[in-house]
Amino acid sequence: MTEIIIERSGYDIEAAFKNAKKSPEYHQEAILLDVARRISDAMDEQGVTRADLARKLNVSQPYITKVLRGTE
């Protein structure tokens, strides 16, 4: 798990970010967000809505929303 770094002056965001980059969870999240962005970009280019994509994939629209948020 990622260690939180706190200095006397408060939270050290740079050190925390550097430390987070070492974790597999950070890289997994980055991949999920990249895939979601690519899907969203392709949808925009082709004029496809979330409802359209859900119908084409035979899944629910809330599922598509979760995928595009990077949570699924």
C-alpha cells in the first residue's frame, strides 16, 4: 500500500506522488483511465452516444458509464 508522507510543514504532495508511482495500483489505474479515454475519443469521433454503445454491446448504459469513468 502507498505510504502517506507528512512533513512538519504539512503534506508533501511531490514525495507522495513519487511514492505512488512505485505501486502497481498506480499503473493499473493509469491503464484503466487511458482505455476509458480512448473509448471516449473514439465515440466522439464516430458520434456514438453511451446509449448507442450500450445497445451495440448488449450491456446497460450504467455499465458503459462505469467503463468510461475507469471504474469497471
